[in-house]
Amino acid sequence: MTGRLWGVGVGPGDPELVTVKAARLIGAADVIAYHSARHGRSNARRCAEPYLRAEQIEEPLVYPITVETTDHPGGYRGALDDFYAAAAARLAEHLDAGRDVVVLAEGDPFFYGSYMHLHERLAHRFPTEVVAGVTSMAAAAAALGRPLVERDEVLTVLPGTLPVEQLARRLADTDAAAVLKLGRTFPAVRAAAEQAGVLGDSYYVERASSDVQRVAPLADVEPESVPYFALALRPSPLAASTMARESAVREAVGAAATERTGSGVGSGVGEVVVVGLGPAGRPWLTPEVQAALSEASDLVGYGPYLDRVAPNARQRRHPSDNRVEAERAAYALELAREGAQVAVVSSGDPGVFAMASAVLEVACEPEWKDVPVRVLPGLTAAQAVASRVGAPLGHDYCVLSLSDRLKPWDVIASRLAAAAAADLVLAIYNPASRSRTWQLAAARDLLLEHRSPDTPVVLGRDVGGDGERITVVRLADLEPADVDMRTLLLIGSSQTRIAERGDGKQVVFTPRRYPG
């Protein structure tokens, strides 16, 4: 068995920019190889040092020349070709003996990296894999704090060894550019940037991400101070324009206007977005609702529902009791009028026995008519409970609340009777609470006047939560003691069936076709 060759990128200089995969492979390898000049110091090894083991074999690959002249018959290129051939032969001995070899490469192995010369000589002989690394170009943009390119912009990567005229032409023909391999080429690169008219928009980054990182305008750098591990960068012109415009706007408006509340609230009118969280936690959120929550400066809602939203130190949270819906709506609208981006949270869908109606009712008053309001849907409790047992809502159904806090019981009873007489499946919200203990028994007895005692009833409690419980009983066997405020009931029609499938699982469904 031969060993495996790994070309592993270790990033631009900061050991913490070594990828998780690279760190694992470095720690597991039998042999660690790395390039260095004749002084013996290796930037690649320094990046990988935290991940090395004392018992590993190290193979320093020391360049015979770097920038000096040579009397090799093949000249500079010939001397390096011989060096790479000899280095490949040394590593092949390890690989033939079954030892895995990791060759460390600064930045990315295939981005102007020395590893590629070994890859070209060994990859056809041994199992080989290359692990990408963070490039010096990416690290330089991060150090500068400026995007490289955006939208349709073109990024051009150039070696500083090109002739001045060619560098100038390419710099003039592109939107953004990175020029690598500086050192002794720096005067030519600077001259080319000046010829192309981009010197004032270009920057110099030396040893990006390292503890001796240096960033400066390209025009301000003295040529004699430039090492090989530096690059010239012209970042995105579009981003530069946007950042300059935003800076000018901020100065004109004044920091006080944009920071006066400490929550990202501006001076204009904001917005109220009423969102449905679904029946439980984050997995039940729609992407649209998640985006609205992320963009909000203020979250308003019933305390337990707000607790479902992950905390964010940037946002202000305004919890309140469950019985102050109108006051909560007015408070949210006032925040938005002052410039806040407000998310009012509801469980399930905000338009089903929840906050959307309360907010819109208050928002239609003259005082709030100019405050924007949006409603974003959520997965309802009825849908969630139905999904746990099959498809009991597969035909026509009615959604009804048993709470008589906002409507009289006589109205509830008449609607129950009408839905039962029409043979609709019923989804019953708010079936019971500590203060409402008799209504469910009365509703059951009323329904039994129209439905068979064997009618399936699904009791779904805390669906999606830690206390989820699903029970299927006969209508005649429905016990109010088994139901609380967190329970939703689905009461079948005359057509709703309970069936057992081949895997022994019980399902409840209402056929889409109705007899006759």
C-alpha cells in the first residue's frame, strides 16, 4: 500500500485561518513537508505549527535560489526544475513506503503555490488530494475592509513580474485587481497603476492576517520596504462608491439621528410586521418570517411567544400579558411611528385567533393610519396537529374558538350546531383553560346531537414542543379533564376514518370525495 499525498493550504498567515479539515490532516500525517528559503524559516510551517505532533517526520524543501542569480546551465528555471524533481523524489520515497505526506502550502495550493510543482510530478503516481486554503488576496480584502467585487464587476489577478506596459493595460481594462509577487517588482507595479489611472484607488497589504500585517495606500509605500509577501489591491469600485455615499449621508444627517435609540432606529417612520411563528420553535418558521425577525429592531408580543425567538443583543424585546392585545398593538405602532422596524409575534398564523386582527383594528384608527403594517403567514396549529395523524382536514372544515371571553356562549353554541349539521370537520381552538371548565363538555354534548358517538377526535397538545402529545378518541369518550389551553381538537365529520396501515401505524383522514 502506498501513502497518500495531500496538498494542504494553510492560509495567508494567521494560524486560526487554517481550515478544520487542514488542521485534522496536518495532525494525522506521517510526514510534513514545507518550502523555505536558505535561511530555513517557513511561513507555511509557522501557520501549521499549532497542529503538528512532535513525532512527525519533517521534510524541509529548501529552495537553492530565490531572487539571486545562478550559474545553472538551464538558468533560473532550470535550477528550480531540478529542485522540484529532487524534492518530488524525496517525497516519493515516503509515499512508496506507505507513509502519508502533507505538503504545506501558504494560501491556497493551486493559487501561485509551490505545491503545484510537486503535484505535477507526483499526482499521477500516488493517491492525491488537494485541500483549499484562504488566499492572501481574500485576507487582504478582509484586512482592508473593502469588498473585492460585486454584481457584474470583473476581478483580474496579475503577477507583479509582468512588464509595466502589460500591467498598466490590464489594470486599465478591469474593474478590480490584485497584483501579487511584489518585493523587487514593486516599483514597476506602482508605475503601472499610475499609468492606468488607478493609483489613487489602490492599496498595499503586507503579510495579510499575520501579527505584522501592514495596510497603506499604494501611493504612500516606499519601494525598499516591500517584501515578497505583499500585494497591491484595487477593490470594488462599486463598493467604494456606495461606502463613500453612505459615509456622506451619515455625516449630513448626524450620528445622533441614526443612533438616538441604540437599536438601529432611524428618524423616519418604520413599519410593523405581524408574523406567525408556527406552533413551536425555529424549524416551523417560514423563511419569510425568519427574515422579518432578523431585520427587526424591536420584538413585541406575549412573553412565552417572544421566548421562542432567539435573543439578539441588537434588538429590543417588549413582552406583555396575553390579555392586552389592543395595548400591545398600539405600543408596536407607536414604536414604528418613531422609526422602529417592529415585529409583532404570534403563535401559529397571526391571522387565526391572533395578533394580526388586533393590530389592524388599532392601525385603522386615524392616529395610526399612516404607519405601514404587513402580515406574514405562519403554519397553523390545526395544520400541525393534522399532519401528525394523517389528513383529517382533507375535506371541508370549520375553524372555531371555544373561548367566550370575546363572544357570548350562545353564539359559539349556534355556530357549533351549524357546523355539525353541515357535516364539517371542526378544528377547535382554545377548548379549555383554568377559568373555562364547562364549555368543552357542553360542546361535546351539543355535537353528539349531530354526530355518531364513534366520530374520531384528535387531541393535539404542544405539537413540536417538548411536551407533544397526540391522542385519538371517540367523540363519546372525549374527557374535558384531558384538555387544556395548549390542546387543539380536530373533530371528524361523518366521513372521517381511522385506519391501520401495514406498519401498524394508525392514521386519520377525511376523503376528498363526499357521497352523493
